[in-house]
Amino acid sequence: MKDLNMVFAGFGGQGVLFAGKVVAYAGLIEGRELSWLPSYGPEMRGGTANCSICLSDEPIGSPLVTNPNVLVAMNRPSLDKFIGDVEPGGVVLLDSSLIDVKVEREDVSVHYVPASRLAEENGLKGLANIILVGKLFKEVGFCSAETLDNALQKCIPARKASMLDFNRKAIEIGSAL
């Protein structure tokens, strides 16, 4: 499988680190080489947050992704910050509920996903991040469906076990787009 060098970015509280962790855990389950490197500002909610995820069949030299071939942006500042770094031919997913601009680049594949609106409409408030993971799964196929479900199960803490079915529904909505 092609190496995936991904950046998930948004505001703190949007779940970008958790979404990246689910994707990384899927790579772990499938026995791939991986790295997951979170980065966030000093503020917990409302500050900037992003993470770099590398999935590869070869050893990974650096966990830092400077030129992603996948960008998942959940807000306008994140899109503005990272869009210029995406490799030509890369995939960009953005939450079009919160990002009101079109990507000017023609050398990347852009998917406008109204993730926040879909989450709200489906009683999944706070799961726009997982809707985007579902869309990423459909577009990039970074793992099998079974692996993705297993990764969700491993990443959702026991105290939030009741959220598993909601997360499954969010994956389903994203992958149906």
C-alpha cells in the first residue's frame, strides 16, 4: 500500500487528535509501520490542534509530516496553514460546514464534507471528526472495514463505551458520501 503521510488539523475540542489516533491504531492492527505525533497549543479547547500520522510498509524515518499527501482540515485557519504543503496529487478533506472557501489548487483532490452539519442533523454532536474519518476511509482505503471498527473499539475509553455505536454511525455516514 502507498505510504500515507497525513495531517489532521482543527481547533482543540474538535477531536482531531482522537481521529488521528483511530487512523494510526488501524495501521497498528494491520501490522503497518506507523507514527502518530500530536501537536496542540497551550489552550485546551479553542486553541489549535493537529497531528501527523504516517502509515507505511517500511520503517518511518521521521514522525513529522511536512508535506502531507492527505490533509483533513476542520477549520479555516488549519486549511490556510496546511493547504500549501500538501503534495501534488494529494487528498484534502475539509469540513465545509465550518470552512466557507473553495480550495484554489487544482493539483489536489478536494472533498467538501459538511461534517459538522451532518453530525448535528444525525444526533452525533461532536462526531464531525469521525464522519471525516469515514470519508477518508472511503477515499483512501487506509485499512479494512473490520480493522477500522476494531480501531474504534480500542480507542474509545471504557468510560465512554456507550459512544461506540454513535461513532460507528458517524463512520457509516462519512463513508456513504
